[in-house]
Amino acid sequence: MIEGRWVRVTECDNIPPREGRAARIGDRELAIFNLGDRFLAVDNRCPHRGGPLCDGIVAGTAVVCPLHAWKVSLETGAVERPANTSACIRTYATRVEAGVVIVELQLRAVGELTTGALNRCTDT
Ligand code: FES
């Protein structure tokens, strides 16, 4: 059975505006972005060759991968550039409570999750 679980990830202040940070939650690595008015979370793995999206450049509501400049929507996970690909990445619902970013994960089995420190991908 798959169920959603909201996981506290980090304080909002740990992610500067228009930047992303990687967050390891259990066996997953997410990229969480601060768009100024909201936070968006996606898998931290570019659908091209696995580049670290958390180190990409935020452009509107998309991120440009630092490796080969694919542009991926942070809202839908769809690749916007190049236009001729149907590749996409997983997105995660987020919310903020008391200054903390919280992400919803779909878990097959709810067990103990540990959240690691936020890092720029190149620091991990
Ligand atoms: S790995 Fe992201 S564009 Fe190539």
C-alpha cells in the first residue's frame, strides 16, 4: 500500500531565494528550490544523464541543469528544453509550517526516515 507522509526537511532560511539545495530523505535525494514565494521539490537527478539539479540555475519556475543545460519544469517535472523529449522527473508536494519546508513522500512502507543536512550537490 502506498501512502503519503509529510516529512519536515529544513528551515526555509536554509535555502536562499532562487537557489536549490539537495536533501537526502531515506534513500531518496530531492532538490528543493526556493522560488521566493514558495518552495518546490523534485528528484535531484536530471532525466538526461543524472546531473545534480540542485546546482542548476533557476529560470522562472524551471531549473537549467548545470551539466548540459536541459531545462526542467519544477512544477510538472517535464523537460522544457530540448522540446522533443518526453522525459520527466518526479515532483513532490510541499508546504511550509512555522518556517519549515515540509515535503510529501509517497511511501510503500512507512518506516523511520532520517533527513540529512542540506547541501549543494557538489558538497556531497
Ligand atoms: S545531465 Fe542534465 S542536461 Fe545532461
